[in-house]
Amino acid sequence: MNARTAEHSRTVMTDLVLPSETNPLNNLFGGELLARMDRAASISARRHSRRIVVTASVNHVAFNKAVPLGSVVTVEAKVSRAFKTSMEIFIDVWVEDRESGNRSKANEAIYTFVAVDETGTPVAIPELIPETDLEKERFAAALRRKQLSLLLAGKIKPNDATELKALFE
């Protein structure tokens, strides 16, 4: 199984915010944005693993900026780290200014997907090779997030969370 780069999994989805997708303030429903991010992350995970993938968790979502009716919204997803059968996908959401066309970051999220076979059994996936500084930063942070999640779930002991411990030494 050959390792892949983060760029190999890059997925970009651009769409328009329509009236049926907005709340009473004429901003994109949060759930609609979550669905768009889930679809982009799913494609990204599938591109990396070349397997069926399922959403395991939504680890982090930040709704930092409203996405108004009529906006052009772009969801960009890339695998930030691959583990044995799971992978973390980092998602950036951009909104274009209607008049200038300038893009600004509106939101971000981190999802975890698991690759499975036709029976739903988790399967091994390729390693990820980060290339850019941002990819390397997200790659390192993904391990800390995974250790924190396992620690909080009681699946590892504090002494086994080596990446987290290193932050406090």
C-alpha cells in the first residue's frame, strides 16, 4: 500500500447559498453547512483510502462567520493524518465577497472517517505524507487530538499520551 500526499485527497466544492438553505436571518443553516462539509470530507477520505468511508466523528466545528444568502461558498477538505483505519480530515470554508470577489475564511471543521469493506469492517489505509508547512502542522496536531480523544474516552492512560505530555514538559 503506497503512501499518499495530502494534496492527493484535496477536494474543493463550490456552491451558491439559496433561499431554501437559510435561516430567518437569511444566513446559511449550520446543518446545511455541516452536510456540505461532510460530503467534501467524505470525498477527500475516499480519495486517500480508495475504500468505502464512513463518518466516525465531527471533532471540531467553528462557525466563525455567517454565510449570507446569495454567497458563493467554497468547502475545501484534505486528509490531515492517516492512522491504521481512520483518517482526520481538515475542512476550511471560504466565502466570496459579492462585489470584490475576495475570499475570506468563514468556518473550519475537523472530521474523522474510517475506511471499511463491504461488510462495514474497518480496513487498513495508506500512510499520509505531509508536504507543506501547514500540512505538517495539521499532521502533528492530529496525533495530539487523537490522543486527547482516546484519553478522554478512557482508552489510553495519561502516560501513554506521549504527544500531549510533551506539550507540558
